[in-house]
Amino acid sequence: MAPHALLIPLPAQGHVNPMMQLAWKLVSNEFFVTFLNSDSNHNRILTANTPNSFFDNIRMISVPVEIAPIDTLKGIENGIEALAKDMGPSVIDRVIQEINAREEENKVTCIIADVWMCFGLQPVATLHKLPLAAFHTSPVSLFAMRYFSAHLVSLGILHSDGIPKENKKTKYLPSMPALHSGDLPWLWAGEYMFRKGIRMGEEIKPIKWVLFNSFLEIEAPVVETLSKEVGVYPIGPLIPPEFLHSRTTTKVLPSFWKNDTGCLQWLHKQCADSVIYISFGSLAVLSEKQLEELALGVEATRRPFLWVVRSDLMKGSQAVLPAGFLDRVRDRGCIVSWAPQLEVLSHPSIACFVTHCGWNSVQESITMGVPMLCWPYFADQFLNRTYVVDVWKLGLPLNANSQGMIEQEEFVKGVEILLESEQGLEIREGARKLKIIARDAVKDGGSSSNNFNLFVTAMKRQLNE
Ligand code: UDP
């Protein structure tokens, strides 16, 4: 009997993507995968993507979820609590029962759930005698911050609601870089997120396998610290193999939006290392004034650019660009509503990535050797920026003024330093070196490859027990 993994992502693009990459990796190791989405995401994926071989040996199924969860950013608390009901333990129990009743020869043999979907799941796994693994789509350092945050309260460094007592740059954990107090990853969603993070640590601790979309070489000190407490297995960067072996490929990740592949034709016409790629991922929004300021900054660089302007990128209404902007940049700009990002980042014409520092984007940029200009928006993105800028030295921050606005001059300055200066040259060299280290991690004998093999072997071994 082949192993059959039930995969349960948190229903948001940045969590579904790496879970799908994990699904492909399992399938290439003789697993069958059932991939459980919320019904709205399931429909979005099937509508936005033409049927293809991506889903061979991956069965996509769905359950109704009442509140569209994280992707609207409306009421994170409501979204997470609704998920606990609509995709929580009792629903998973029913899904497993249905699969097993239908398919005598292809019963579920293990569960891999996003850390956000693990609350209360262990008893269901135990009931069905299935191993449960947790999957963390963000850095190990984020989990460590959550895991040790109750300790930081007991030390008097944080208030009991997660607010830091002192407003300054602080080394919260010895194995992590100093973080500005305003950059702590739970602050954007208040006490709810702080408490949920502490509970997540408690839920995850007994789970033997915690898989991370990261790799040892970029987070070694914090991996070492956390491994004393939790079964930490970094298996990333989770990038489809096609993107690791050549720079031209036809495979793209199934996304919630329709990919505008026309931008690839446009990229083919640009010079090597010339294009600024700008994308804020699937959730971040900008104010109208900030969007305008960014457009004017892009224009002022006088460089070719590819910019993902999602229709909902502007806070509150359909995104609008400054009057006359499109005409003025027509000969050197390409604007799309959703790009095949892996193909874009692996294209030889890309010079740098202006990114919101979502963890997937950061991992993808590292793996493609593209230096970054960091424009974090929320959650772990400020933490990720600290690693990109201070630890790995793969990018520069774009700093906001006292009103929280990143001005056009700051944008132009960042681009010029990154692409023209001595400092920029070192950053670009660093990006090229880390690209090799990232790829080595997932090669045979690499740190992530070894971790993944341990997991696969254990899941196959328990089939015979
Ligand atoms: N992405 C994409 N096309 C775009 C923008 C983003 O395919 O135009 C993908 C990107 O490659 C990444 C994911 O969407 O895998 C975004 O995840 P990330 O963690 O970077 O940010 P989030 O959307 O969760 O804020």
C-alpha cells in the first residue's frame, strides 16, 4: 500500500503555495496526496488554472468555510475562529472517515497540517492511529518567537498582552538578531494573536515532526535552540525542481488569481539584470497616497520595471495609478495583476525585487539569487526584513518617513544603492552565494533533503508496523 497523506493548509495563498510544493515532493516519493482546501479557494484554484499535470496523484477536495479567512484581512480573529469550526478537528475526523470508508485500498496513512490547523487535531490523529506532522510555512525564528514569548513575559520583557515594555531595539532571544520593539510579529493583530501564538507552541510541542519551509543554513542558531524543545525539521526552500535545474521552465504554481504570463514575453525583450520587479504578495494593501508615491518613485528611476498591481492592492477601492503615469512609462514598464512569480524571479532580466518580505517571496528570491528592497507590511514581514538586511545582507530596507510613508526619493535611493554602489555589489554577490547554498540544501545529501528523507522514511516505515 502506498502512503496516503492528508494535507491541510491554512486557506491563504501564502500557505497554500508551500503546502502544494510539499505535496509535489511527497508525490515524487511515491505518496498519494489528498489536499483539503476551503471551498472558495478550491474553486478559485480550479478557475484560475488550466487543468494540467500538477495534480497527478494529488486529489483536491474541499469543505465549506463560512468566513473567507485571512485573505481579506477583515477580522483575523473571526477568520481564525471560524476556521476552527469549519475546518477544525471534527470536520477533519469526518473527512478521514469518508475517505477510509470509500477507499479500502487507499486509506489515509498520515496527516500534515499547517501549524494554524493543528489546534485540537492530535486526538483525531490518535483516534485514527495516524501520525500527525505540523507544517510551518514561515521562518523557524517566527515559531521560536511565539514559542518563547510566555517566557519573555515571565522575564518582564513583554507585558502580558505581548506589548514590549521598552521601546527600543532588543535581542529578545540570544539565538536571534536584535529586533525593533515595533517589529514583533504579533503586534499587528493585538493580544489575540499573541495568545494564539503561545497556544500554538503548546499544541505543537508534543507533535514529533514539525516541518519548516526554511533551511538550516540561514537559521542555524535558532534551529539549534528550538530543537531542544520541539522536533524541528527544515525542509526548504520548497521550490519545484524545475526551477532549481534551469532558468527556463513552463511550470507555474496553481494560484488564486489568473497568472498574466504576457509579462514573460516582455521580460524576454529586456537586457540582463536590468528590471526592477515589484510585488506585495497576496494580502498587503497600500494607501492611495502611498501607491501614487511609489508610482512616481518607479518612474523617477528611469529603469525598466515589472509591477504586480493587484486589483485590490489599494486600500478600500480599486487600485488607481497617477494620471498620465501609464503613458509616461509605456516604453519601459509592464504592469500585471498577478505574475508567475517563480518564473519572473528566475528570469535573467531581473535585477532586484521590491518585496513586502512575505516568507515565500523571500525564500523564492534567495533561491533565484535576486537581491531585495524590503517594504514589509505586517505579521512576520518585519522580522523577515531584519534577517534579509542585517543577518544575510541580501537587501536594503526602504525606510518610511515620520508619517509612515515611503517617499519616492527613498525608493530611487534604494534602487540606486542596490544596483550601482559598492555596497550594492556586495549585496548582489551575497545573493549569488546564498542561492547556491539554498539549492545545495535541497540536493541529495543537503540538510533539508536529509530532513525530508527522514520524514518520508518514518512515514513509510509506520505503514508496516
Ligand atoms: N505570488 C505570485 N504572483 C504574484 C505575487 C505573488 O505567484 O504576482 C506568489 C509568490 O510567489 C508567493 C505567494 O504568492 O509564493 C505569496 O506568498 P508570500 O509569503 O510571499 O506573501 P503573502 O501573500 O502570504 O503575503
